[in-house]
Amino acid sequence: MTFEARFGPWRVRTRSARLAITDRGLTFATNADLGVLILFEGPVRGLDPLGILRHPELTVTVADVDGLADLLRA
């Protein structure tokens, strides 16, 4: 499975992702209510266009939090 997330001009793409509990990483959010934390198998490029800074995880806020979490668990 390939996972891709876009937020404005920023994009993260990786072959696979899974859920995790931690407190670091990149965030693509439009609200502070509820989100999904995604831990990647390996750090991915994100904000840094040169790829020097890589992110081990991404938190996203989406309309269907439960649906995205279920999809990532599958």
C-alpha cells in the first residue's frame, strides 16, 4: 500500500504506514479536535525540499478519523 498525504504545498509519500502512539513528528492539521497519528516504517521527506530533515511520523486531521484508522490497521 502506498500512503500519500497533502496539506497545501506539502506532501508526504511512503510505501506503507501504521498507527503508533508517540509525541513527535510532522502534523498536517486544520483543527485541534481529533486526528490520526501515523508512524512510517522509515523516515520520509516532508517540509524540507532538500530531504535533509525527515519525519518518522505524521499526524493528520481528517473528516473520517475512524475510517482512516481502520484502513491503516488493515
